[in-house]
Amino acid sequence: MVVEKNIGHCRVLKGGNIAIPKEVREKLGIKDGDFVDLLVTRYRAIKIIKFKFD
């Protein structure tokens, strides 16, 4: 069973940019210049995953 937890809210800005709040970036370990993947689940939810280059 997957447990989901809401850790914050994002706002879509002019031009389609998404602002991820500082608290959420800190919890996910996202820093300036990092890449993230946006995955859409079969339930139309969006998951943000920090992208790592190998």
C-alpha cells in the first residue's frame, strides 16, 4: 500500500512556470540548477522526482 502525504502547494505562474516552495525543495533535496521529472500517474496525480544524471 502506498501512503501519500501532501507536503506543500505550488502555484502555476505566467508562462506556465511552477514555483516550488522553499520548504518543499528542502524536504526533497532540490537545489538551484537541479532537474526534476514530472510524472503523471494513472489517477492524474503529478509526482515530482529529482532527476539524477548517471
